[in-house]
Amino acid sequence: LCIAINNIHIMNKYYQILGKVLSSGKMQSNKKGNIRYLLNEQLTLLPADLLDIFEGHTIARKKLKNELQLFMRGERNVEKYREAGINWWDYCGSILVNSYPTYFEKLPPLIERINREKRNSKNYVLFLGSTNAESNQAPCLSLVQFQIDGGRLVLSACQRSSDANLGLPADIYHLYLMARQIEVPLESITLNLGNVHIYKNNIEKTRSLLEGNEEVKFELNV
């Protein structure tokens, strides 16, 4: 399997992560179902890697762009997401409690500050999630760090948990959209994945994707 993946998608680092989870991951059961998982993986993407992923993998770009804009406005009403064609939050009820909008609404002033200061010596950090707070969907993304190094943006993110099929490509695209709002060229985006996993009901579909079937539809596990 690994040889086949490397032959087909040798430049696509996202597909390499999927292949590594399939070939080396351990099995675990949790309240959402059985998963195959790896701990503490790191994914560093250069602009060329991002282009390779976005060209080679189906991503709902318009929906994800609208979603990020709603997050940054602090929109918690699930109906507003549905109106934008985004229905994957329906299971949360009528509002998003202590979820992404709670933290991403702090992002616009942070981006404005970064663009105003552009300090090489400064680590600009957006923290997501708080301990013991009521939540109907705790953010899987826990930290985003913006650093300017030699006039170029180095963006780093920590994820406590990452659904490799649905969550990870969406998070990669969201981070790319954030990077585009910083007024310096992008050097790299690095994701530190505490737990990256594939749900059992998506394992065969993942194999099909890596074999070249771009029409695969993954199931949301909630």
C-alpha cells in the first residue's frame, strides 16, 4: 500500500499522512466509533505542497471560506451556516456553544495587529478552547501561531484531534485562508497533530481515494 501511495501521490503530503495512518496506525474505540490512529504526527506544507493538495483533492473551498468568515464574525447561530450551504454543524443544535466562533472572533484584530507591526521578534498566538467550559463541539484546533521570519510568514498550528478524512483538509484550507490575510509572503504552514485518525467506516473509502477514486464521499462521525 505504501509503495502504491508513494508512486501515485509522491508530492502530496496529505495523502502520505492518510497512507501512514492506514499502514501504521493503531486501533482504538471511542464514543464516536472505532478509529485507526497515530499520535504526534507533524505535517509541514510549503506553498507548492498546498497547491498540490488543493489541485489533487476535492475541497469545498467556497463553503470553507464562508465558514471561516462566519467564525471570524463570531456567528453562533447554526441557521446562518445552513443558509451559507454549510450543514455539518446541524447536529450541534441551534447554536454553537463555546466552539470556533468564540475564539475566531478574536482573529480579525489579531491579523490587523500583525499587519500593523510585522515584528520578526514577536510570536502572535490565537488560543482556542478553554478547560471545563460548556461546549457542544470543542475545537479540534487548539492553537494557531503566526511568526514573521525574514519577512516571510511561518504559520504553526496545534491540533488535539484530527479527523484525517474530513477535518484535516478543511483545517489546512482554513489555515491557508488565514495566511492569505497576512501581508507578507507565506513560507510554510506546519500542523502538529496530537491524534490523527481515520474512522473504521471510512477506512475502505480512504484506500479507494488513494487508489485514485476522487468521487469518494466520507461519512461524518459525531
